[in-house]
Amino acid sequence: MRRPSAIQEGRPTPTVAGAGQCEAGKSIKDLPSESRSIVAKATSESHTSYLDCDYNMAGCTLIRLRVNGEQHVVAAPPHHTLLEVLREELRLTGTKHGCELGECGACTVLVDGQPVLSCLVLPLQVAGHDVETVEGLARGGQLHPLQKAFANFGAVQCGYCIPGILLAARHLLTSQPNPTDQDIREALSGNLCRCTGYHKIVEAVQMAARDLRVEAAKRHEPASALR
């Protein structure tokens, strides 16, 4: 069974310029002036806000993340996973807690366009990389063709696994605009759904692939270049 991979083993961990430590019982305002300047600059440039350390935490690290095209500075304990930071610090709750063992695919996000199990990755590993969650699929108030197709085909039941499936399917259609049913099943083999037999899900991905190809033809662009 092929699963979305975590950050490849052996790849150097990206350095985090300006990461600072926040001691227990203190907020970011108590950081050294140079660290506060980094936060202020990042916040000003990205028009996003940051969160103070929880006063009950033993300590936290300032991390700069680029999520769904926006820059964020977050303060989180260094042992928290990317999944925890996305949900708890950035309030992007579309990414789901599942097995937290890298087996179910519910926590799948895209990092530089590649599917990654966010329950197995630390935020420091993806600093400086592009992270995309299910909240980033819709653009300009318009649902992504995958989202429309899943709704139209009734591919969503309880919905818990769908965010991870949508992102795995997005990766597939970016690299393979005209997939076979088998291609789709293999691409989604790391995403477990306990509600369905996957037939509607496969049909929905095929419909989205056709819609993207039609859209690409109208714009005279390769389908992989769209969305």
C-alpha cells in the first residue's frame, strides 16, 4: 500500500531564521528585542497575526510557516507536530486527527505540492516550504473542481476522511491530469474511509479530472497547471 510520505529521510532540516524561545509563564512580549522585531516584521509583511505561548506551557518556539499562501509566525512547543500546530495555533481544523501513527491519511496536507502526513512531521521541518491544507483549495470564493465533484457525486458521508482524500487527489491530478480508475485507487490507497466502498470517491475524482481538462482546454493550458 502506497501512503503519502513524510519528509524524505536524509533531507537536511531547514533552518528557521529568527526562531526564539518563550519561557514558561511568559508571552512573546517578554522575548528579547531582536525576536520581537522578527515577529513584528513577519506579521507586518504577511498581514497575519501570531499567538502567544500558552501560560501553562513549559516553553515554546517561534516558527515561521507559509500556509495556503500566507505567512504566519506561531509560538508552539517544539515537540508539537505540524498537525497540532495547524489545528491548535492556526485554527485550521480541516486537517483531522486520526490514528496519529501515519496509517489512516486523515491528516494529509501538501508540502511543496507533495502529500505529507502531518501527524509525523514537525513544523520546523517545513519552515520555508509551502504548506497547503484543505482550507486552501477554494480560490476567490469558488470551490475547487474536486470539492464540487465530491458534493455532486455524494462522495462525502461522515466527511472525516475527506480533507486528506481531497489533497491526495489534488496531488494526483496535478501530476497526472488524465488518470485511470486504478491510478486513483493507488493514489488514495493511504487514505482510509470507513463509510464507503470508494466507488463514489473514484467517480468524483474522475469528474474533477474531466472538469480540469475542459478548463485547461479553454485556456490553452496544460491541466496540471490549473489550480
